[in-house]
Amino acid sequence: VERSPPTSPTRLETPEILRADLVANAKTFHEEYDTYVLPDAIRVVQIAGWGAQTTKAVKYRERHSGPSYETIFTREGDGTVVYPSAISSNADETYYFNLATYNALEDIPDHTHRNLLNALPIKDTLLSIIKRDPVSETSYVVGTKPVPGTLTNQLIVSTHSPVILGAYDQDGHFSGINPNQDLNGEVLMVTEDIPGSTFIKSGESQYLFLPKTGSYAVSFVGIGSGPTTVEIGDFVGDIASPIVSYTDIPVATSTSASFTVQSDAPQDARIQVDINNDGVTDTYVAGDNQELTLVELMTNLKTTVQGLSTTGKIKANLLKKVAGIEKKIVKQKAKRVSKAVMRLEQQVSKKAMKGKVSDADAADILKLLEQIENAL
């Protein structure tokens, strides 16, 4: 199927159309040089970083009713280069530097592609090569590629929208885009203080990889307007599996949100959205196909009514009806609550028919009232 090329080089959500001549040239080059064997007089040693989250593919998909893409990760790389690219030559000596094991040490900074040569095991290996000595395998530099199944399980928390993402562990360590900076700056500083964590940004998507132990206080802040999708998944071995998604949450520059992710039950997370950043939860968001509690639904109903574009008198009257429903819920009068909900449904429908409440606002309120009835 023919398709158009991207209208701009910055529109990453639209895949480029490859030039057939360049692809053919690349194929010819690899056919000639991938099997090239260096002379016996030249010692060839290659070392690949392994065990760090690395981009291995991009999958194009629909998101927010438009074209988008998601990043596919592997831990068989050094954070930038996947291991097959680092050991592409035919060589008698091939080694793997286990970053997952080495970075787990508490008294050293994490190493990745950009600073592999600063790691002591790599320095020792290079010294042996320079001195023409055999390379001694260690707990970190090995001649056999490690197996992904030996890696510890992780959670992936990701956002896909104009927001910044971060999380605190139970000891107060933070990983993500550091909130203590000018968030409107062109370059934002990233912190990875949670032991065993990794933060990766790809376009408008951000990914937090966290050890699957304990709980995490996750938050995001809007830096633009539009919908955001939050996803939580498992990263076991080298396979990412979705657990729960929160689709199309409205976000503006004044929006902040928070939620707690329990490692043993990540699907139970409830996102608390603060629309105007005043420290008060305005809206609760449950995972797709999950239900909110009565209390959460009532909070959402009040926020929706308060945000209506209608006269103050109509809004005040509707809020009074909502307060009445709340009182009946507190008194556990299920039948009275149901009748009060039905009366509010009728009132909202009449206001919509008369054009005093927009059809979209009325639909939102009626949907919430239906959910409240189902939760009784």
C-alpha cells in the first residue's frame, strides 16, 4: 500500500520511506564485509555491553486517535547499542560486560554505553589486551552471553503525552525528570537515584523501569495540552507484557497527577488528577475496563458539574442535587440514592434538550450517574 512520506523530519510518528538504492547498497556492503576475516597476525577482541534497557525496534500504532509509535526494548544491550551490533565481526575473542550485575553494586555509579570505558572491569580487560596477556573472565566480563532469564523482574511505568514523569521509592529515592528545575527549558535533567531503575525518553513517551519490589509513588505534570495515556507493564526476562492502561486522560499545563504502584498488584493503581494544581484531587481515573468506587465516582461527578459552561444558577442547583446524593450514600440508603440519581438524570436531560447544558457535558454526567447506580 502506497503512503506519503513525513511532512517534516520532526514528525516521528510517521515512518520514513526508505530509498531502494540505499537499501540495495547496504545489502551489498554487508554481503561482502560481514564475513570478512582479519589476518591471523591481528588479534581481534570485541566486548559488548549487556543487561541495560536498550531500544531494539519501533512499532507504529494508533494512539490518541492519531498516528504514533511505541518503543520496543531489550536488555541485551548497553543502553544504546544492542549486543549483535557490538560483536558483528568474526573474532576469536568475544566478551560480554554484564551491566545488570555490575550496576547493582551500591558503591559505583551506573554505567551505560556512554561511559563503558570508565568501568574498572573494562579497564582491566583493555590493560590485558595492551600487554598482550590473556583476558581473564570475571563475574562481570564473560565469554558466554548471559541469559535474560537471569535478570530480575521489573515494572515499566510509561506516559505518552506532553507530561513529565517521575517516581519515588519507599526510601525517598527519585527517578525520572527532576521536578526541581525549569520545566520549560529545552534540556531537562534526569535523575536515576532509585537503585536498579532506568529512565528513557522517546519523543513524547517516557519510560520508567523499576525493580518489582515494594511500592512507588508515581507522579506526572503537564507541560502541554492534550490527552495522555499511562501504561503499567511487566518486564520479565526480555519480554515486556502490558498489565493495565489508563487511556486519554485530559492534561493541561496546570495539571498534575499522582498514583501509587504496588509491585504485587500494579493493576490496582488509581490515578488522582489535580486539574488546577491546588493540591486537591479533582478526578479519579481507573484502569481501562476497571470500575471506580462510589466515593471516587462522586468526586468525578462534582468536578464535572463544577466545570459546566452554564449559568451559575443552574450549576448551583445541580451541585445541590449532587450533595443530596452524597448525604444519602453516607446514610447507606441505597433505594433513596437510586431515586435521587434518576431525578438528577432527568433534570440533566431536560437542561440538555433546552440547550442550557451542552450535549457533551450532559453525556459525561449521565455516564457518571449510570456508573454510580451500578456501584450501589
